[in-house]
Amino acid sequence: MKGYPKFKVGDNVSFTINNETRKGLIMIVDAYGAFCCDDVSYDILVETENCLYKHVGEKMVTRTGISDSLE
């Protein structure tokens, strides 16, 4: 829900783009949406691809493991 993200920076997550599931680490939380989306989105780093996926919608994201954040 807008303003109440399910995930936080450092969470390990997975998401699917173009019928391929990727695993990564949340680097940025757009809790109130971004220019392209009106709901919560995330920027997710997929280290195996050396790629930062921007504005991944919360509906596409699932938790995959224990958070790496230090909070």
C-alpha cells in the first residue's frame, strides 16, 4: 500500500520480468511511488547480472531470505 512498503532496504527478494525470475537485494524503496508508477516500487540490485532494476512494482516482488540490513 502506498506509503507502507512491505520490504525495506537490504531485503533479499525475487521478482519476475520477461518470464524470468531474478533474485536480488533491495537498494532503494519508493514508498510513495515514482514518476512511472503510482504505488510502492523498489530498485533491486541483481549482482549476478551487475544490474539495478528500477521501479519494480511491489506486486511483482516476494521475499526470498533473511534481510541483509543492519537495522
